[in-house]
Amino acid sequence: MSYVHFAFHTPAFKDDAATKSQNINEIAGCALAKWLSARLAARGFVVSEIWPEDHGWDFGVSHDGRKFQCACSINDDEEPVADAHVVIGPKAAADDPLAEAIRAELGASNDVLNLEIDTAR
């Protein structure tokens, strides 16, 4: 399995306590997932509803017959700037249109600091 991992710092994308309580581990990331899925939909990707997982907040993304899962999480214990992560997989590569779109959206946001990209195969 391969994936693309985006790591960054952010002072934004805050989840309230009620939202975080919907996640079994009370992990933040729903607001980030909502923002990112809306931005991807505006670029023509088909996105699913967002759901909580034990590792964060996920949604499905499809484009040109390919399907991916996108996972968003934020360690909001670090205030005022939190560690955030977006991971896409399976079988994702850094040159996939989805990875390029996520890189562009995160890179253009003033709320995303110190963006790093990692791939694993």
C-alpha cells in the first residue's frame, strides 16, 4: 500500500468539544476535513460524507475512475498552533491529481504553516 502524507502546523480548523466527542478517541480534524472536501469538490472531485475513525476524520474521494480515502487529524493539544495531518491512500502517489490538488489547496491557505509532504510505498 502506498500513501501520501501532508503534515503541517495550523492555528485554524478548530473542532468544538461536541464534534470531537463523536470520535472514539476525541481526535480533532472534522473542520479540516470539511474545509478540504469542499475545496476538492470545487475542483471537480467527487467527495463523500465525512465520518469519524479512531485515527481522525475520513472521507472518500474519487476522480477519473480512481478512489481514495482521505484522513484528516489535528493534535489540538498544542495551542495556539496545532500539528495537523492529511493522508491519502491506498495506492496514492505524489503526482496523482488528488495529491496535487491537496498540495495546492494547503499551500495556498494562510492557515497552513510549514507544509511537509511524505510518500511511502
